[in-house]
Amino acid sequence: MPETAIANPLLRYRLRWYAVSTARLLLRRWQALVLLVGVLASANTSVFGNLDTFAHPVLLLLAPGHGVPWRCAYLLLLLAAAALWAYMQRTQITGGAFMAFAGSLPLDARQRRRADVAVLLLADSPLLLMVAAAFVSQAARGGGLAHLLLLAALVPLALVTQVGVLERRAAAVAGLLPACLLLAAAFGTALAPVANLLVWAGAALALRRAPRPRSTAAPARLRLPAPSWPARLLRAVAGRHAAPLRVSFSILLRERRDEALAKALGGCALCAASLGLGAAFGHDARAIVAAWLAQGVIALHLSGLFRGLQMAHQAGALYTGALPLPPRWWRRFDLAAVLAFGLPFLAAPAALAWHEGATAARALAGLVSYAALLCVLRAPQLASERHALVLSTIVAGGWMAATIAYLY
């Protein structure tokens, strides 16, 4: 059978796998993007003002007045964000369990690379919209050819970074630092268009060429690993409950690592948004309310971790059911794991509210209230798969209103 006859169904399968396995996740991201665009549109009056606000993280790269080190570091930061975006959904992009079988098919590495890039473009569609908004804004305002070429070179550079993450090749991203240095050093000079074209061509060539096969290392000897310091710390704190807690933490931080990373990034973004609102409100009483609102949204955002933990426990129920354990033994340990994971993100807005003028007692009361909300949201998250988000939002909204009315 010709290789092209196999490669096309492989690409269709990869696209179908991504669409089915992360359709709801991609839909939520597009819903969040539409909500963000709506909020920004209400804050600005002109079309170009809305485009500039939406594409601000990308347009900041083109801001004058920054030196070469700052621009190079910001380029690396944007590429790191693209790498984390791909890492959060690596299983879905790479095709799932079917790719273990597809490895035996007569497909070369270049065809697999093409499938990776095709699915990455679908997964990166919310990010590409931000780059497109920056491109349109610069083109409409006469930003210059060099700026447009820099935005065009940013896309293949991000794809090279993401492909390196998918293929787990650290050497594949080794050329990113020289490329970022070249772009930063040539910015604002007469050589900027040539440098941007060179980087764009190099990144496109890196995506097109087939990856080198990995060297097979000698098998390591079997050794029993020593307990790590988190395991020793957990045993010292939890005592006899350390073993079941370790199961919940292992599911959360190993099996569901991508989801936990996505929740952590979302929590950091919400903390940054509360800080930005506090600055926009002039650090008055409204900034304290914004911090309390951010705590409620963070609790709602992190409550989705309960569903992944529940699915993992249900998958292993055939094994754990044979052990002398009480039914639903994992409930309190899942609560403790998610609460420990979410406390740093809930504590940051509480500290911000204290900094903005709230008393220590009110800041602590808000933290306790929203920590309790995170535990309460486990029930609506697991009550119904179809209506989990609606039920959780209703509970969180009522809880936030009651907490703010009591503390304000």
C-alpha cells in the first residue's frame, strides 16, 4: 500500500481524535475568548482600539524604547507560553493510544511531522487569532514591513517550539535563542526585514525537514527509587493517611498533569487580572471587591479538577474494589488534594485584598469562605456531566454574593 494512502487516513484520524477528545475544551477556550473580546469591546469605542487591547501581549513585542535583552527575553517568554499551550494538550494532539499502533505503519518521520503541524494549527486557533489581530492592527496603522515580517516569523517559531515539546526533543529548540537574539538585535534597524525573513525561512525549513531518529540508550539497571522529599514530607504531615493522599496527589500531578498545569496557568491569569483591576480602580474599595470576586472565580475554575480525579478512581475501581476499603474512600483525600493545590491561588487575592486596605480578619475570612466554596463545588461538578458548569456557576455566584455582602 502506498505511504500516501496511509498518511491521509492517519491525518484524518489525528484531526478526528483531537476534535472528539478536546471538543469541549476547545469550545470552552473559544467561549472564554469571545467573552474576553466582548469585555474588551465594551471598554473601548473604536475598532482599532479593541484590536490593540486584544492583541496587546503580541503588540508589546513591537513597542519602542526597549533594549535587545528585554526584547529577546520577551520573545522567549512568548515561545514558552506557546510551549505550555501545546504541553497541556499533548496527548490529544499526538493522537492518543492509536499512535502506538500507527508506529508500526510504513510512514516516514516527515509525514508524522506534517500531521503534528496540521493538528497544532487547529489547537492553536485561539492564539493565532491574537496574532492575526496584531497583524491587522499594524497593517491598518502603517506599522511598516519589518513589524509585519516579525509577526509573521513569530508563528513558525512558536510551531517549532511546540513540535519540540510534542516530540520531547530538547535539542529541537536549541536554535530558538540565536533566532530570538537575531530578531531582537535587528529590531529597528535597516537589517530588520532581512533578519525576519531569515528567521522565518529557517523556522519553516525546520518544520519541513524530517526529525532525526533518536539514539537508543543502553537500558538502565532496575533500582528501587528512594522516597522523594515530597513523599517524606507528606508522610510526616499526614501520618497514616499519607498513602491515600499520595494516590490523589499522584493522579492530580502525574496522570492529570496537563489538566493541572492548565488550571495553574488559569489561576495565575486570574490573579494577574485581579491585580490589574486593582490598579485600574486606583486601589480603592472596589479593588478589594475585585480581589474577592477573583477568589470566587478561581475556586470555580479549580473545581473542574474533581471530575478528573473521579474518572481516575472509577477507572481503577475494579482493582480497588477487591481491597478491604470502604466505598468512596477517596472523597476526603481528593478534597484535601484539590484544596492543597488551590490554596496558593486563593491566598494571592486574599493577600491583595489585605494590601488594598482590608483588615486581616476580613482577608482571612474571605480565604476561608472561598476555600470552603472550592470543597462545596465538588458536588455540582460530579452531579451531572452535562449541567456541571451551569450548576457550579449558580452555586459559586450565590456564594460569592453572600460572601461579599457579609465582608464588605
